[in-house]
Amino acid sequence: CAQAGINPPETTCSSSAERRFQMSSPHEGGIHIALADGSARFIGENMSRAVLRALTTRAGDEVVGEF
């Protein structure tokens, strides 16, 4: 499930606990996320894993432009 990206099919998750930490949404095609500046954005399920990781972690000090 963790390797499936956004909105994985339920068959790729081995447990409900694993699904709980997966990014998912009832919105077709992606998810809405809240950002630290108070804004919200729609993230499409086809976004590359590298960009998604840069957006959702602070450990790598990545600089992400417009998305």
C-alpha cells in the first residue's frame, strides 16, 4: 500500500492500519492537502513520487517550485 501512491486500490493494502497512513480521499483523481501557510491544494494522483515526497517531508531540504 505504501508503494501505491495516492488513492491506491484497497487490494494493494494488506491491512486497515496500513490504509490509515496512506494518502487517500473520496475525490476522484487525487487528494486535497492543507499547507502550513493555511492554503489548500489539490494533488493529482499522477504526481511523481519524488515531488510528492518533497512536498510531504522536511528532511531532505528540497526546494519545490509551483506544482
